[in-house]
Amino acid sequence: MAKSINQVILMGRLTRDPEVRTTTTGKTITSFSIAVDRGGQEDAADFFDVTAWEKLGELVSQYLSKGRRCLVQGRLRQDSWDDKETGKKRSKVEVVATDVTFLDGPSGENGGNAGGSNNSQSSNKKSEDVVIEDIDDKPIDLSEIPF
């Protein structure tokens, strides 16, 4: 029997600031939504609701805000419920994030610094932070490779 797969990868911009709440058991959950541009169609996008649990959600709420770009990897989850007001059956599909990659740098590093001297200082700091390690020329022992 074939194994089932439920995996989604989306890249887009946050449409709102992340919202953090806590469950009754004390776990944190962060909700946000992203807009993913449709290729080749101007002013067209698809919108996806995303939830991130615990530490991942805390990082999302700390570093992302409306308009920031990110890459979300996760799985799709469908919820169904009865609407209390109308009594009709409702459903919603959302992405449960397993990994979120922040694509924009911190505020101010995204190509728009007003001060020229500030820009040169940040580029000097980056070059100081780079550490190049020496690479030895020893042959690779294939028996040490785990696969």
C-alpha cells in the first residue's frame, strides 16, 4: 500500500501581524496568513491561513510582521464545525507549519537605508563576522559516511 503524503510549501508575504494565544493546556499557538502571488497574473494572489505551535510560533511572532516575506513548510488540516448562529455546517482548510524560513532581513537591512555611512558600517561588520576555516586535503573515508 502506498504511503500518504500531506505536505505543502508556500512562499509569500504576511497579510497581517501574527496573533499569539494560549490553549487551555498552556501551549502557545500563533496564527498568521500569507498572500502568495500567482505567477504571471498581475494583482492576483492566493491567501492562506497558517498556524505555528509553541517555539516555532513564538519565533514567528517575534521576527515577522505584516508585509514580511517567509517560506512556510507544513501540512494541510481541515476543520469542520456547526455554526452556532445559523446551524449550518462550516469548514476551513489551514496550513499547520512545521518550519518557517524568514526571507527578509531585520528592519532597515532590506535595501532602503537613508544614511550612506550607516550602510558602509553594516557592510564592514558583515565582513568582520565572516570566518573562513581551513579545509584539509585528506581523502574521504567512505566507510564513515552514514548512508
